[in-house]
Amino acid sequence: MKALIIGFVFIVAAVFAIIPKEILGFGLGWGENVLAFLKGGVPVLAILFGLIAIFIGIADMKDRAEAKKDAKIENAEKAE
């Protein structure tokens, strides 16, 4: 329950910070700064997520190769 309330408070605070004063008469008007942050942060996050995906893919290929190797050894042992 605490997490739900804290999440709601953070969302309300973020909306308050983004709303321009001219629209509703209150707010911090940080909308342009948020957009600038997103413009700079999205490419960095895309690179980070891409690297993580590459590492996961490499680990998956290694696991599959090892599983094939183990299956081949197991089949050879059964044949004997």
C-alpha cells in the first residue's frame, strides 16, 4: 500500500513539475527541460539496452552450444 501511495505522489509531483504556469496558473514549467533530458537520455539508454541484449544473445548461443555438446556426449555414452 505504501508503494502505491508513494508512486502516486511521485506521478503527481512530476506532472506538477512539467505543467507550464501559463496553462493552469500553477506548476514549475520544466516541460522543456524534461524534453531535453529525454532527447539526451533515450539514445544513451538505447545503447545500454542494445549492449545488454548483445551480451544476453552471446550467453544464449554459448549455452545452446554447450547443451548440444552435452547431448552429443550423452548420446555417445548411451550407444556404448
